Amino acid sequence: RPFLLGAITGLICLLAFAAPPLVALRRISPMRVIRRDLPGTTASTVATYGCAAAGALGLLVWYSGDVFLTFWLLIGGVGVSVVFAALALVLLRSGRTLGMQAGSGWRLALAGLQRRYRENTAQIVVFGFAIMLLLILLLVRTSLIDEWQAQIPVNTPNHFVLNVTPEEKDDVDALLRANADYEGPLFPMMRGRIVAVNGVDAAEFRRQRWAAGFRDDDDDDDDEGPSPDDIAPQEADDEEEEAGEGRGRGGRGFGSRNLTFAPELPENNVVVGGEWWDADSPERLVSLEDDYAERRGFAVGDELTFDIGGLPMVATVSNLRRVEWDSLQPNFFVILSPGALEGFPATYMTSFHLPVEDKRFLNELIAAHPTITVIEIDAIIRQVQSIVDRVTGAVELVLYLVLASGALVLTASIQASRDQRMKEHALLRALGGTRRLIGGALAAEFAVLGAFAGIVAVIGAEVSVFSLETQVFDLGYTSRPWFWLVGPLFGAALIATVGVLATRRLVNTPPATVLREL
């Protein structure tokens, strides 16, 4: 199947990009091959670019399987291309000013860039894209996850313990205090689902909000950060499906969540609305994470009806909390007062820090309590890093192919301008220019083109990495001066090498041979 897909893809690309020029060949007179001074017939620009765009768009839709995703990919790609093209034009125009003050070789190089600024702009955009993605992948693969881990405080919990029964609670607590960096407590935990809001069925409540233009995205709860809801094995999709029908259309109830109760406000939680309850309060009260409540339309004072193990329980929203999810402590979207869950069965969970050299304690803990579940966060992070390495390795291979394709396009562009370049070089040689001067000017022209592509790539990479650090990893922005060194140097070396090899025969052609053909 991969070979068939590759063959079909290659055929579509060939037809989309080569068909218009090949069709135009039928209209060329045989005399045009013999006499170059006769006017030629070229393919329509609209047909050429339209056919190429249609082929590329068709492949995008085919491979993505989603027209909506393809549309946004296309919009994003066009937007970035426009920005890169604008930056390329700015750099090329700045080169004109610098060229007036440079030596003869550099003046020739920068003048060559100006004469073919359209082709050079396209080359800068293509190579800028590829180099930008390589820089981003290099960063993600080597340092971004390490930087995130470095910002986590020392002795931050790196293990979670789940499914501790009430009978095991005291013994597990004692073992953790004796062998790990653990301050407690063990949090009670049970599964429950909101089935009504202020007496209105949850499915109907969501339909009303949907009709009013609100979307609660109940299936996106786990985006908030590390929490028992993220890691508890009971968080199964089949339980979510039992919540009702019409996912994403407001036609179903709310999904099952892990519930807990606490007499006091947990660490890393701050009340932002309402008041925390008294430790000995007999009332049935509930505290909600503020973003969770906002997205679902809950407010302080609302009455929520829970279904816990098939039994209903009504609690009043007492307060809203802001939670520091990055703490890697047990955090919950929903916390109830102790009196609210009295009589309901619960298991317990907690987190603790264990140095690598003390990992053997985990074997002792599981041997003593075989029914509990231990989740190693550091092992998960290593697994994530391994997955990132494999994925980025595959993407890097694709990008190297893109760079190779760009090199072929650059070579084709040079060949297309071969006659013009040969005339220019012949005239320069006739006017006293040396082969060394012309060769150096060509090398400088392609090196500057590559450096401009590298500068554009670095600007794009800096913006992308800034978004990753601040929006995805919640890190502070870190400047990377080496970007500004590696990007332009890599671009200059790559394009200069390809360009010099592609124009070597032009430089070595005697000027008399060219001038006799004029």
C-alpha cells in the first residue's frame, strides 16, 4: 500500500506541475528550436499555477481526510508564505543599499539578486520554511522538555498512588512517610456525574446553553493539567459514552468525574469566588475549579445533583477555586464538603517524591499492597521524550527531502536562466572581469540568498518557539542567540554549495563561444 500511495502521489504531482508546459509544447514551431531569435509560446501562467494549486490541494485533502483541517492548513500556509515573502523583499531591497557600498564582487552578487528578485523571493520562502521547521524540531527534540523539567521545583511529586482501599490507607500512609518524600494526606476519591443543575436535567441544561450560543466542551476537561482525572485508570471512554447522546451538540449530560471531599482548602488552591466551608459543616456543599465551572455555566449558589454509584446527592456550589495544576499534587475539579459524601464508598490516592536511587521501595510497596496502582511521572516523561524523538526523527527525514527538493528547484531555476547568465558573464569577461571575480560573485550571490532564507527562518522559528513556550508549556520565553548564527550559516552554506555546483559550467564557458551565438 505505501508503494501504491507513493506512485499515485508522484503521478498527481507530475501531472499537476508538468502538464501545462507539456501541453504548450504542441504550439511551438519547429523553427523555434533552430532559431532562438524567434518568439516562443509559453504556457498560461494562470493554467500553470492553477493546475499546480489544484494538485497540491487535492493531495492535502486526500492525506488529511478532513476538508476543514485542509482549509485551515491552507490558510496558515498562505499566511506564513505571504509574511515570509514580505520579509524576503525587505531583505533583498536592503541588499541593494548595501551593494552600493560593497566591493566589486559583492556589488555583482547583490545586483544579480535584484535582477531575479521574483525567483529569489520564492527560493527564500521555500528554504526559509524548511530551515524554520528544522530549527523548531531541533529545539523540541533536544531542550524544550528538559527546560520544562528544569523549572519544576526540587522534590516535586513524581509518583501517584491510586486505588488505596480504606483498610490499606493507614499502612500505605505509614510506608510513604517512612520511605519517601511525602507529607500527605491521602485523598478520598470516587466516581460521580452531574445529572441535574438547579433541578434541570443536565442534558436539557446543556441544550439550553448550546441554543444560547455557549459550548461547554465537556470532553476537553483533561486539558487543564495534571490531575487525578488525567491519570486515573477509571477515566474510561465507555463511561463518558453512558452520559447521554449528542456529543458536542449540547444533547447529553456531563461526563463522569473523580470526586473528593476535604475539610480544608488543599494546597495550591485559591478561592476566587464564594467562601470555603467550615471543617465541621454538616451542609452538603461543593467547590468547583473556576475554569471548569465557567465553561459549564455553573455559579456560586447553584444546586448540583450528582449520581454517585447510582445514588443521587444534591450539593450547593459554595465557592470557586483557581488550581495550580503544575504543582503535580493531587488536584480535583470537584471537591465536596465532608458531610456531603458521608456513607458513600471511596478509595484513596496521593502523590509523593521518590529519588531514582530509592526506586526499589516501589517493589516493596506493591508487594505489600498488590491492588494499588502506582504511576511514575518521570517514566511517563521519558516515554514522552522517546515518542517526541521518534516523531521528530520522521519529520526531520521529510524536511531533508524538502531541502533536497528545494535544491533541485534552485538548480532548475538556474538552468532556466542559463542563457541570460551566460550572456552576463560573457560581457563581464569581455570587459575585463576575471573568472575568479565572476565565480566569487556567484558564490556570494547564492550565499547571501541562503543567509536571507536563514534570517527569515529564524524569525519564524523564534515566533513559533515563543508560542510553544508561553502557550503550551507555560514557560517564560528564553532567547536563543545560536538561532541567529546557525540559521543564516546553514542556509548560506547549503544554497551556496548547490548554486556554485549548478553554475560551474557557466563560469568555465569561454566568452568568445557565447558572444558568437549572440
